[in-house]
Amino acid sequence: MKKIVFSMLFIFLLAANCYAVEYSLEDLYKIALERSERIKISEEDLFIAQKGKDKAAAALMPKLSGFGSYTKYTEDRYSSSNTLIQPDDSKSWGVRLDQSFSLSGRELTAFSISKGNIEKNRFDLHAAKEEYLLSVSASYYEVLRAKKALDIAKANVERLTKHRDAASIRLKVGEVTKTALLRAEAELSGAQSEEIKAKNALELARAVLARIVGIARDYSLKDSGQLGVDSLLSPETELVTAGCQPEPMNCFKTIALSERVELKGLELQKKIGQEQVKYTQGSYWPTLSIEGVYSRKDEDPAASTLNKESAYGGLKISIPIFEGGLRDAEVKEAEARQRQTALLYEDKKKSIDIEVENAYLDLITQKGIMEKFGAQLVFAEDNYKAVSKQFEFGIANSIDVMDANTLLVTAERQLADSLYNYKLSDLRLKRAAGILLKTVSSKH
């Protein structure tokens, strides 16, 4: 009995392993964000920025250090009056407390800059995630597109095989000439070669998606939402569009100006630039240093005048007077970088404006194209059925069937392309508006 149970369990596990793991687009998003090298690089940049804040905070703290020394002389020496000049050995040790700061408060400015750099790196990480999610989406839909293209190629081969067989039968009974059969054979060979290309294209698309996401190649995809001619916008985009009437494009532009992290990062960079100028200008100010020292010294033999223990404190001020124009050059360089950041911010605003407009118009265009190709496919299917019937009854010739089949295949491919282009355009619009990551995160 136990052997039967173990055998059934083994067969069950073996059968379970035979099925490939199925992923939806949301599953791929989650895996990609966890495994992507590009995301991890951005996360390390954020970690480095956080350590930069720790370094800036360390500059505000006093430095405590210890010191010690031991000196062994060749011999001890005395003066003529029997006063010790050189001991046999000497030992000293102590602790030292130092703190220096600029009277301009440069250290506090550097700490403020370090906090700004952390926030900017968070924005950069957010932007990297959105870009990566869009590339995952493009690869995902490319696999679905390639799979649909393979299905179309297989259906085309099947239709042309039936037509070739029908032409062969009609040739035997003398209803068509050999030319019709040869034409059918030629079309079938072309369709078979297209099927081979479609298979290879699908394998390549699957490999690219597996590489981008970081999964094994033995997988299957779940189509996120059934796409059709009457497909609507995704709920998030539809909601935004509904609240943006009668000018949805301008509304998406407004959303992008408030949501795009690239703009937030550049706006923060402008503030950091101002702080950087202030920090550089602080080099004109004096630097004050404070020190406190405790030391102890032992000698063998010990001189009568030996001061074994001492503690003292001190203040020093360093006033920069002339450094060959270095400070002036550094200040002007910081001011130029600040102006650059302001220009980059304005340029990015204009680029985002065009990006949103392009994404929105592309979405509307793809929706219109999809509807027209859907109607074209309906007509092409009816046309092929009618011509095929006419060929069976000898009313149409082989060329008519081939033309009808070519029209059908073209319509199927164009509709498939438009369907996935439409869905990807919706995601591109979310990316352009800066809400793609927020939309994906809300689903998990």
C-alpha cells in the first residue's frame, strides 16, 4: 500500500514539474523589481547617499584620538653637575580632543546638502523603477505579439494546406490546371517559412523577457485582460481621463508636472545648487579650531624636572588671505552648475510636455487604428469564406483564394499589432504622466 501511495505522489510531483510557471504582467513587475540589477544599482546609489549624510554628520562631531610613544636610548647621560640629560628610556601617552569649524557654518551646509542628496537619489530610484517597468511591459507584450503571430502563421499554413489539397483533388478530376496546384504549393511553402520565422521570433522574445525579468525560460504568460476591438482604457487611465474632460491631454500634462520624479529631482537639485554655492563661499571665512589634550610621560631614570602629567586646551583661528584665486574660481564654478541645473529643469519640463502629448496622441491613434483593423478583419474573414466556397464550386480561381487569404493574414497581423500597441501605449502614457509605479504598487 505504501509503495502505491509513494508511486502516486512521485507521479503527481513529476507531472506538476512538467508544467511551466505562468506569470501575469503584475507577477513580472514584482519579480523584476526584486531581481533587476539596474534597480539594485540605483538602490546602492541611495545607500551611498545615506552614508554621505553620516560622513557629513561626523564633521559636526569632535574628534577624540589617543597617542603613545616609547623611546629606547643607547644609554642614559648626565651633565657634569649630575643632572640627567638623557634617560635610558622614555614612555608617553595621552588623549586628544579636536574640533574645527568654519565661522560661516560650512559644516551645517554640507549636512543639509547630504540630506538633499538622499532625497534626490530616492527620486532617481523611483524613475529607474518606472523605466524598468516600462521595458518589462514592452518585452511582455512583445512575447504575446510573437505568440499571436505564430498562431496566425499556423492558421495560415492550415488554410493553405486545405486549399492545396482541394486544388490537388480538383486537378485530378480536371476542374483546374496544374498551375493552380503549383501556385497553392508555392503559397504553402511561403507560409511554412513564415511559421519558422515566427517560431524563432517567439523564442527570441521569450529569451529577452526572461533576461530582463530574471526568470527561467521555461514559463508561460497570462494575458492581463482580454484585448479586443472594443477594449477600453485601463481603469486608472480611464478614471484620470474622465476627470480631465474636456481637455484630457492638458490634464495629463498637469499631472506629469506634479508627479514626474525627474522634475522633483531637478527641483531639489536647484536647492542643492544654492546650498553648494553657499558652501563654497564659506571658504572665505576663518576656521576656528579647538583642542584639549591630556598627556602623561614616564622616564627611566626620571629627571627631577620631569613633568609626568599635563592637561591643556587651546584655540586656533586660521584666516585665508590669498590662495591664487582658487576660492573665487570654485565659487564661480558652483554658480555655473546652479545655472545649469535651472536650465536642465526648464528643458525637462518642455520635454515632458512633448512626451505626454506624444503618448496621449499615440494612445488615441492606436485605439482608432485598432477599431478599423477590427472591422477590416471581419470583412477579410467573410471575404475568405465566400471566395473559398466559390472556389469549391468552380466560380473563383486559385489566385482569388490566394488574394483573399493574403488579405486575411494581413488583417490578422495588423489587428494583433494594434491590440498590443494600444495596451503598451496606455502604459507609456502612465509613464509619461509619472503614475506608472504608483499604479503598479496599488495592485500589490
